[in-house]
Amino acid sequence: MIFVIVLLSFVLSTEVKTDKKKGETIMDYMAENILTAPVKNATNKKKKKVLKKKTKLIKRKKFKDPIQVVYSGWLQISSSMFHHTGRFPPMIIPNEKTISIKTNKDFFRINTDYKKNNKSKDYPPGKLYFWMRLSGKNIYYSSNRKDINILGNIAVKNLVDVYKRPDYSKQGLCFKVYDREDRRWLLCANNLVNRNKWVCKIKEVLGIPDKTCTGNALDSNNGKIIVKTIIQPTILIPLASETCNDNWDYTLKGHDWQCDCIEGKEQSPINLPPKDKAIETSVKPLFQYNEIEVSKEEENILGETVSVSTNSGVKIKFELGALRIKSKDFGRLVTMDGAIYFAEEIVFHTPSEHTINGKRHDMEMQIIHYGATKGDTAKQVVLSFLFEKKSGVYNKFIDDLDFFNLPNPIEKERDILTNIHLNKIFYQSHDKEYPFWKPFSFYTYRGSISQPPCTERTIVYVASDTIKIGSTAIELFKEAIRVPDMQNTVTGEVIVSKLPAENVRELQTLNGRAIFHYDHIKYCGAADTIKEKVKPKGHYEKVIKKLTNYFFVNGQNPSGVPGAYLVSKKEALQHVK
């Protein structure tokens, strides 16, 4: 395949953020380049106060695994994927208005934030331009330079064509990249110098050597056309052997896992930054979860209300080193681009796998969702909640699992006898209202399933505020995964297990990934609280009475109610009204 490549000499000194210090985080970068943009005519106190507050952001300490912004600037973006309604379906916003991605006839996305009379350098120079940021091997784009809400990203796998295509875009000097799913994206700059800078930076992060990108080869704007024959390489991807991660466990916290678990670049869990060090976003998915009926109330022949099993078969199991609940009826999660993911598994980890600012919490509950829409069936979403000990606090969802009767490595499964509803995760046992899904703040990043096969192409959401739970529940969840003490049947010696009751994977390297944070109070407001009625002053008294209660039990097995014993039908009916 033959391509025409234009060799130019130009100076890289105009590159955005050329003096960017090694180790600078994306929030440091944005604070200097976006948040602290100069305020014109800042004569009143209010503007001075705002400027002072923004300047303070630059002085924040660096965070581990910084996100390196390699390059940024204005580019046009084109792809036939924008017309793929399965991946980018029209969306209905709260006022019942339908919106969809707009493109021109050549599939170039139109920036609805463009205003013809706005000449500020922070806003797009044309209706087809978006502010692009190259971070690692990912290109993120937003509507303007100040906006840190990401409209989309391209995980760059290869750069294949560099050419001038005025028929695709006015004054468009373009290059073509493929993402990790082999989708093609055309990116165009407004002039040859900017186009070549982008090409060189992308080649640099991909490890593609190019002599034209070094030295004084780019110093002049009067270049000559050189014809090169480029042989596109064939990439051989080894398949996992049958024994890859066979019989894996948490003994070494994943350090001995193989294949994608060690070779992947977007692995989970990670250490999450403080909230103010993540990239702020207003984008959140739609959470829709159902109540799974494992029992329901019916009237017996005596007119009494009794609980009857629905035979739903929902169980909590000890499997692959963790407590798990599996069902296809938990509900679903819908992302902003219309992709639907169904929740099918709940996994418990003690202590938590994710850490926040280096702190590991007492327990983590992961809800694993699998893609259902076309193009998303090989993707996953993980929603995680972190739990923290607090004496005397009971959580409705955890209570429904009967944590006094959890499975373990010997007795590996238990029936769940109470209806399951994920909405209850936000409620304590004394809350009386119906369990609606409450708004909550969360981190999000591109990660993986945190156990073998460590599948990437996974969106990870982690609630940024912990859920309080009693220490008894935490200890019983830890005890449930502990390898039990064993007894030697010959000598009678008791062999005590010294392995810690932990089932966590070690923290993974960030590798330049962006971490976003959604603040529900800022974008949704604080959750409504029910004010308790003021009770009149007074006191309580009691009268000691002794009562006998008769009740009907379905089936032949005893109820197990303490103090209850079998009586004749005749005796019971004499006392039942």
C-alpha cells in the first residue's frame, strides 16, 4: 500500500504545555490551562475571589499514577459509527425532547457548542472542531477547551493513513486511526503544522519510529513530498492456553495470575484519587433494578397471611474464593450512549479491592453487568459499593441475605429466603419508606473484571461515599471465606488455617487512564429527607401479660419458631377467631 507523506520542518515550541513537568496530573494540567484562565477586568471583589480560589488548585499535591496529557488541540472527527443507532441511539431528555448526534454528509460530527460570533480561543474555531486531549494511547474530546466533560474517546490501536483530503473537510489535513475494536476514525487539523504534530505525538505513544518527527526535520513550512511504501504489519495475538489461570485463587492476591491479568493495560482494581483530584463530569448512567421475589405472602385456609416460597432458585454461594449471588433478574444499567447492561452477578470482597486516596475499606460489593445491545455484548460494567464499620448500623440489603447463615468453603451454598432488591443498599433497617434508587456520587474509569480472565473493555463505577454497616456483619462475611480449621482423622490433631480471610486482588497500575467523578449533590441536589414528627413529652409504661398464640404452618416440617410446639387441629381451632 502506497501513501504520500508530506515532510515538513517545524518547531515544536508552540506545542500546548511543552514545559509540562513530568508527573503532572491531568487535574494539575487542567487547573493551569482551563480552570485558571485569566479573568478580564477583574476589578470587583467577587472576580478576584474566584481567581484566587482557582489559582489554589495548582498547588495541590500530585497523586500517584498521574494522567499524562501528551498533547491537545482542535481537531475534526469523522466516523460512520456516529450513524450507528445501536451504539449512538437518539436520547430522550427529561423534557421529552429527543436528541441525537449530528453530522454532515461526510460523517463529520457537528459541535453544537459552536457559536459563530464567539472568537475566544477556548471555543471551537468552526462547527466541526472539538478540543482533543491525547493521554497515553487515548484521545478524549470535549465541546470546548474549558469543558472537562468528555463527549467520547478513542483508544488508539494503530495510525495507518496520513494524507491531505480537502474533499473530506474544508482545509482538512487528515490522518486515520483504528481503535481497539478496529473501528476507523478520521481526524483532521486546520493546517499542515498541527496535523504533523498530532501524527508525531501519536506515533510516539504507539512506539512507531519516524525520523521525520525528530531533530530539525520539522523546522520549515516548505516541505517536499516523499513517496513511501508502507507495509502494514500483521499482529499475531496469542490465544490463552487451556491451563491459563487454571485453579486460580487469592492466596498471592493475583500476583501469580496469567494472560490478560498480567498483560492487560487497563486492569482493576486501582487506587482512586481524592474527589477533587478526579476529572469532574456531569454524565451518569440510568440505574434500573428490580425486586426478585423469593417468597410472597398468601392467605391460608384459615385466612391467615403466610409466606410462601416462589421457587426462584436464588442462592448465595461460595464460589471461586468469594461469596456470590447470580440471577438474570437483578435489573439493568443504561449508559448515556444508549448501551444496555444487565446485572447478573453480585460479588463480595473483604476487605475492599479499590482504595480511595490509599485507604482500603472493610468490604466491597461488586455488581457485574454484561452488555446486551449490539456492539456491546463483549463488554461489561461493574458497579462497586464500599462498606465501612459502624457499630449498631444495619443495612437493609445485607440484612436480607441473612448474614448469620452464610455459605463457606465446606457448605458452599444457602438459599436466600427474603426478596432481594438492590435499591435497599442505600437504606438502613429502621427506614420505613419504599426503597427507591437514591442518587449517589461515584468515580468512573476504564478497567477490567478484577478476577480471571481479567476481561478489559469494562466500565467501572465506584461509589465515592462509603456505606456504614455493623461490625458483626463484616466479621461474618470475612469468616465465611476463611479456610476452615481441619482435623487429622488419624492423629486427631487440629490443623489451624493461618491464611488471612481476604479475597482481594493487588492494586493495578493506572497507565495513563482518566478517572472521572460525578457529584450528585452538584448535579441532582441533596437527597430528600423525611422530617420526623415532634413527639409529645411523656413517658412509657408496661403491663406484663402472658399470651399464647396459635398459627398455621404449611407443610410437614416444623416452623423452627423458638418455644413453638405441635398441637392438634381441634385445640388450635378453638382459639382461632
